Amino acid sequence: MELHPDMPTREKLEAGYPPAGARHAAMREIGNLGLLDEQSRDARGVRYLHDLADDPGFAVRLLRKSPVFTVVSLLSLGRLVERSYPDMLPVRDPEQIVRIVRSSPSSPESSSFTYPQYRELAAADTPLGGLVCTSGGRVSLVADGGAAESISVQLASGNYYQSLEVQPIMGRRSTTDRAP
């Protein structure tokens, strides 16, 4: 690339341009050398490798500028991986976890069991190692004198952590003797 401007400069000098003017006119004629450099890298196919080497550094600098975004992103990514690979759940035998739903020919959509039905199933003699129930929904939370805020909740039977053999992240583990 360095030799390229010399040829038009020489031609301009031969045509009678002053030395500084010849170089300037040649550069105007050639155009942006940086752009020509990039275009030649693109043509050779090495631009991809150059970008691949630069991207991780850029990502680290960007994440370092916004630590809150970084933490939220990493937690979200962890949650996505957990949902994508259920066999990697932090339980002893994740491949033995099954979901039981209720359906009928007239209503092929699955529906949930009532809590009394769950208690009846849990009391029955079954080959299942444990039976838990969960239910999700939204509730309104009102702070002192504040406006109501809708939040997501997940309810679980008292033996949830015990059956899955995991410890809760915060608080104490619920037990069946405290459950209704």
C-alpha cells in the first residue's frame, strides 16, 4: 500500500506539480488509504480473524463500564442455560424428575390438579420417590401508603426442597409439618 501513492506522485511531479502539491494531488486521486487497506483485508479473507480477535476485548471493556448490566446479563444467561439444559439442574437425579399433568379427550389441553388431589396422590402408595406441587401466578403487593404493584409468585408444597434434595438460596427450608 505504501508503494501505491508513489507512482501517481511521480507522475504528478513529471507533469510539473511542485513536490508537496504532487503528493497531495496523488492522495486525492487515490482516496482513503485506510479504507483501501480494509478492502484488501476483506478480499484476502483475514478481516474475519482480525474482528474475531478484537471482539472479546471490546465486550470486556463494555461490560466493565456497566457492572449492573453485567451482573443482570450473567444471571439471565445462567437462567437461560438452566432452562435449556434441565438435566443440569442442581438436584441429585435430574433425569428422574417428571411432570404430571391432567388431560382428557374432551379437554386435551393439560390442566393442573387441585391441592386436595395432590395430597391424595402424595398419600397414595406409588413407586415415585417424592411428589411435589407448584403453582405460579401474580399477586398485588401494596407497600405502606403506596400503590399496588403486581408481582410474580411461585407457590410450592412443603416438601419441595426436601424431595429435590436442594437447599434454598435464602431463608430456611420449608417442611411438610408447616404446610397446610
